[in-house]
Amino acid sequence: MALDYLLDETEKPVVRHVCLAAKVNRYDFSLIYTHKFYGGKTMVACLQSGKLLLMDKDDLLTGDWVEKLGVEKDDVEVLKAFLDSALDEEMMRQEY
């Protein structure tokens, strides 16, 4: 059985770790900024839920991220505001 490498690159992405206390829950996120995922989407990992999503600001409009990251209903607006600013940090992407 052959194994064909389609891509094998190494990079040093910018990683941001954030612990947030919202109205209902605490949220620990790791945000990995890279240009490799679908035109520069950010990899958002929620340590509580163990879920990982590729996100950009457009993904905040659908609301799919709420359930996937395990966000409580009363915390949605404040976390949406946080992610809106965190997913727009062009300077973070330019540091590496």
C-alpha cells in the first residue's frame, strides 16, 4: 500500500491561549493563527469541550460554532464579541 504525501510543511504559527469567565461558564480557548487553513481561517480549540473548529468572522454569523464549542446560551453574545475581535487580529497573523 503506497502512501502519497500531498502536503508536508512546517511552520511556526502564532498561538494565543485565553481563559475567559462569562456569565454562566468559564472558557479556555487556544487560537492558532495560520495561513494554511481555507484562506487563513483561525483554528479555535475549546479545552472544556475538546472541540476544534476552523473559523473566521463569517462563521460567527451562522451560529453553528455555539453548539460545537459548547457555549452556554447566556454566554453567546459576550463570546461572539470576543471571537469577533480575536478572529480579526491581522497583526497576530503577520508576526510569524
